[in-house]
Amino acid sequence: MSGDMRALHTTMMMMRYVSISSSKVSYSQALLIALRYSVVRRQFKNISGQKEETKLLDYQTQQMKLFPILANMYTHCYTAEVIYDTYVEFCQDVEKQDFKLLDVLHHFTSGLKSVCTQ
């Protein structure tokens, strides 16, 4: 692994993966807070005679705000796992002086770091 300049990219790509993975944690924590609040918080009696107010999450506008974010978070988590698996495979290939995954992993980690930390 030593002596080849391409091998230096392994550290850079690992740091990009760390950015992608750590943003996933922050993203999911913020979403969890929003979803819990929406389930617990009640407001506005819509139907006359109804004793309880409606949960925030029962409103379509609240669902339209949170559900796409929830889907995006699941995609984010799955993508981070795929990137990690590809990175591990890349590191094993680098030990054999095989750099076929370098370009693909470089492009994926560069783009995903930007998208996932936005």
C-alpha cells in the first residue's frame, strides 16, 4: 500500500464517509424529535362534540412535511452502509494494488458528502 499516491486517497475517502455517517446520526435525531412532538402534541378541535384535540401528525400538511424527510433519512442510512461496504472492498483491493474502485468511490463520496451534509 505504501509508495503509491493513489493509496493516499483511502484516508480522504474514509473522512468523507465519516462526514456522511455522522450527518446521518444528527439527521435521524432531529427527525425523531419532530416525529415524537407531532405524535404527542394535540391542537384544534375539528369535530364538534369531540373531547380530544387532533394530533399534529394526523394533519395532512404535517405528514407532507415529515414523511418525505423520513424517506430521505432511510435512503441516507442505506447509502451510508453501501458506501462503507464499498470502501472496505476498496481497501482490500488496494492491498493487492488494484485501484479499480478508486474513481467510483471518489465520485460517490464527494457527491454524497455534499448532499448528506446539506
